[in-house]
Amino acid sequence: MKRYALGIGAVGLGLLLSVGRVHSEEPKPAPGLSFAVVDYQKLLAAHKDYKNLSVLDEEIKRLTVSLEGPGSDDPRLAKEVQRQLEALQKQFKVRFQAKNEAAIASLKADQAQMEIDLRSYAAQLNQQFKEQVSKLPKAPPPPSMPADMAGTKTEIQGEMKSYFQDLALLRQRQLAARRLELSRGVEQQLNTKKNELDAQLSAYEAQLNSESQQQKVNLELQKISAKNDDERNKIEQQLTRLKQDQEDKRQARRSELAAQFEAAKKDAMARIDGQIKTYEARIDADAQSKVAAEQQRLVHHYYPNAPNPQAVAAMQAQESKLPQQVAALKAEQSEMKGQFDARRRDLEGRFRAHQDEVKSQLQADYKQMKTEFDQQADALVKRIRERGVAVSKDEADKIAKIKTELKDMRAQRDRLYDHMQADLKTQVDTVAKKDNAPVVVGSYLVNNKCKDLTAEVLQAMSQ
């Protein structure tokens, strides 16, 4: 009689690798989400402990066959056992499949709701941004110029070009003068700092000399009174080590103080750069105002009847505000993106928590149903066998011993399978993280829009 077991572990619990999207139609994931698939059966067969699992399965089969006992040659008895075990197995598979499908449906609903929430929140943020854009002031139309102005456009452009060159030269000189002024101030500060550090070094060296002076004198006296060359050489080595120790300490202190000076210098240079940038922005703003004023002066110099300067200034004032307003909009857009990313991380975290909950429940359901199946299968075989052939006391003791061994073997098999499953989950999670695929499903739920990570995981397992 062939071995019967609850044949839903390898397939049903494939979901436990990393339960995720299982849509039958092409999904429309929220931005940043990625999904992948693996062939769980291939990964299981490639595991280093799969051979041990197969050996345990064969041993369980052998023990199960040995339980058939007397009467196993009766084809009618064997056929009845086979029929009822198959019915029991089908019943348990249907029950677990229902739980599995309910879990998948729950995850699909959770996934769909997460996408709806993300799309709704993205639409809300987009609408807010559009409203901000709509509030930008519309630049007034340029004032109409006299028809004869076109004839002197070249002259105005030429004078403006010359004015630009003068401003650029002035700007360059102003920046150089400002940098020189700041550098002189920093140079004085650095000289003061250097003198301070030099004084610290001198004081430290004086302290070292004072601490070692008495020791040197004692060693020199011992050297003079040494009885032989060996003693003098030993004392000479002590003097050398003392001098080297002092020199090492001096060098360490010099390096420490030099590092302090370099840090102070770097900080001073950074301050200069910051002040120069601030000064540069100020003179650029001043130059922009001068350019606008010069442009107005030239227009009204050549055409006294041109639009009044107030109208031109109003238009230019509006335009000058646009860069700041655009920058503010970009900052608003960046903040909205941060809000969206935070919402997405929150939803993904809740979805993963739901996955873990489903995984734990399926594991518990599987173990409970497997225990129930084993118990009912053993009871079923026992009832049928008792109806067919009477069993002696020795035979009953033998059967009880086999049952105990079979129970231990099944427990050992379950532990090995759980270990293999945990190992595969670690491998899949590692590869999925590299491929930016936070959700992975088993091949029995293949969505052909998902990336297949099976080959990558197999390669990782072989390393």
C-alpha cells in the first residue's frame, strides 16, 4: 500500500516565502513597488538538505507500510484502506486550500486598498500643487513701444553690452577686494591660533624634559660607576629608550596640535567662502537693479515718448519675483513627495505586518491539520485492519512501537522541513532586496507580469 500524508505542505506553504500580489489581471502598482515570483518546488529540490528530507519520507513510507500488518495481502482490505485514506486526504486538502484562498483573498484586498489609498493621496497632493501653481501672479503684458523704436534697437543693445562688461569687471574687483579683506582677518586669527598652539607645545616639551631629567641624571651616574661594559651597554640602552619615548610623545603632541591648527584653518576658509557667497549674492542683486535702471534710461533717452518707467518697473518687479516663487513651489513639491513617501512606507509596513500575520496563521493551521490528519489516518487504518484480521498481543506491541517510531520520524521530518523553509526564505529575501522586490510569491500563483527570481536564488544557494 502506498504512503499517505497530508500533501499540501510544499505547495500550500510556498506562500509563506513572502506572500504578496496575486492579481489575475495586470496590476497597476503604486510608485516604487515591485513584485517578483519564485518556483518554490525547484528551490526546495535544490536545497542541500533535500536528500535528507527524501530519506525521511522513504523511512516514513516504510514504517507506514509495516503498520499494515497481517492481512495486508488481502487485496480487498488494501483497496479499502487506500480508498478511505484518499478520501481523508482530499478532505484535508480542500480544507487547507479554502484557508489558503481566504488568506490570498485577504492579501489581495489589502493590496488593492493600499493602491487605492496611495492613488487617492497622490491625487490629493497633485491637486494641492496645482492650486499653488494657479496662485502664481500672471506677468503683465509688455508695454507697447513706438513703431520707430526698432531702428535704434541695435544701439541700445550695444550700450547695454558695454554696461554689462563694466559691471562684470566691477563685480570681479569687488569680490577680490572682499576676499582679500576677509583673508587678512583670518590670517591674523590663524597666527594667533598658531602662537597659542606653539606655546602649548613648548610647555609640553618643558614638562617632558622636567619629568625625565632626574631619571637621565641617575642613569648617567650609573653609567659612570658601571663595573663593566655589559652594565654600561644596558644603561646606554635605557637612556636610548628614554630619549625615544620622549621623542615619540613630542611627535604625538605635535601631530595633535597640527591637526587642531588644520581644523581651525579649514573652518576659517569655510567661513570665508560663506561670507563671499553672501556678498556675491548682494552685489548681484545690486547689479540687477542697476541693469534695469540703465535699460530704462537708454529707452527713454532714445524715445522720450516710450511708456513711463513705473509701468516698466512694475512688470520687471513681477518678473523678478518669479524665481523665488518657483523655488518655493519646488520646495513645496519636494515636501509633498516626502509626505507621499512617508504614507507609502506606512502602508507598506502595515501590509507586511498583515503578511506576517497571515503567514503565522497558515503555519499554525497547517501544523494543526497535519496532526489531525496523521491521527485520523492512523485511526482509520487501525479500524479497517481490526475489521479484517485479529492481531495478537505481540503484534499489537510491535505496532505500538512502530507507531511511536513513526510519530518521532514525522516530527523529525517536520523540523527539517521548517528549517529548509526558513533557509529558503532568507535566500529569497536577500535576492529580493537586491532586485528591489519587497513582495515575492510562489510559482503556483504565477503572475506573468512579475519578475522570476528563481535562477538568482538558485545561484545564491550554490555559493
